[in-house]
Amino acid sequence: MIKSFLSFPKFRIGLSGLSINRTITSQLSGFVSKNKTLTKKKGLVKKIIFGILGTIILFVLIVFINLIISGQYESVVTKGQPIENYSKRKSALLVIDIQEATTGHLSMYPFFRKNSDELIKNINWIVDCFNDHNILVIHIRSEISNPLINLLNSSYAKGSPGAQFDKRIKTTSGLVVIKRAKDSFKNTNLDSILTGNKVSELYLVGLDAAECINATVEASQNRNYTVNLIEEAILSESTGMKDSMMTVFKNRGVNVLHIDSLNKQN
């Protein structure tokens, strides 16, 4: 009886259909499972991508804020303390920012590189002149220790070749000041060197008339130094900019001298 019942075609078809349904259900379950896994993987990939983008954006924001803060710090000129009225006039020569990263082979400034030979020749002659007259000579260079700024531009990074003096410049005086701002007095030992030597008059040469020379002139005048600039031993980003700054300096009471007048001055 059972055999004959199982032998009916409809029953066999029913069993076959049930098997197919189970197979389809199993395949659908597998597909859904794979789809869930794929969705999880996609979600994970999205999280990783957004995480990387967020990190990059945060880093750029930190660097941008750091640049703003550093720029503001560099631009603020110190007031300082007015120097004493010394009984005897003593002078000093400040040679500013003649470095491998400005006038040397690592320079990114075409105008400075182009005019560096004449500039350095004039500065070296002036240094010899001051040394011959036993006048204090101080060489000043820029150095940056901020890792974020150095990541963008390592030209002036502490210890780097670009932060060193241009090999052509004479640095025989032995007095060196390292600055991290445009103002050569800012957080350096320049104040103590000058007051220790009872200096009341400064001669400035080097770079840049509109930047570090300008800031150092202002800081010097804030301290009541008599300030002199030697025109043939100073550069700016262009001849026009230098000429413009010389006019500005004269209007501020700075003595703009020519190199051939030094022997008379000293």
C-alpha cells in the first residue's frame, strides 16, 4: 500500500518540488548572508575612508592655524628697553640673513641669487672695513624649529644646510645670533651683546629690506639706537621694492649711506 502510494507521480513531483524549494531557500539565505557581509565590508571601507579624510582635514587645519600663529609671532616687533646715554659713541655692524637658503645654492629667490655675488662682495668689504677699525661685527641668521612649518618648507630648518651662512660670507668675528622671527632682537641675545658692549649706533646690511631689515630697524629705533643702512649691501625682492623701502627708512629718520662713505663715517 505504501509502495503503491509512493509510486504515484504527483507525490514524487511534490517531493521534488520540496527539494527545489529547500535549495532555493538555502541559496537565498546564502545570498542574503553574503549581501550582509558585503554591506558590512562597504560600511567598514567607508568608515576607513572618512577616517582618513577627517585626519587629513584636521592636519591641514592644524598646519593652517599654526602658520597664522607663527606669522603673527614673526610680525610683532619688540619694544625693548631704551639704551643708556653712553659717554662714548660705539658702533656695531649687523649682517642679516646671508644664508644658503637666501643667497646660496639652496635659495628659492631668483633675484637674490642673481645679485648675490655683488651683494656678498660689498658685505665682505664692509666687514673687513669694520674689523680694521675694531668695530663689533655680528652675523645674524634665521632658523626654524617648528616641525609643522618645516614639513611644508624645510629651507630654514634647524640644522639644515639652508639655515647655515652662505659659504662666501666672511664670519671671522665669531659673534653669531640665531633668530626665529623677522626682528633680530626678538628672543635672542642681541640685546645683551649690544648693551654689554655699550653700543649706541648700528649699521645694517643683508636681507630683506622689506622684511627682516625693516623689522630690525624698527626694533632698533624702539631702543633709541642710531640706525644706518648701507644701500649697496642690502637687497629686497626687487629693485623697485628696495628703492621704495629706502624712501620709507629715510622718512623714519634712518641714515641711508653709500658704501664709499664708510671710511669717513668710521
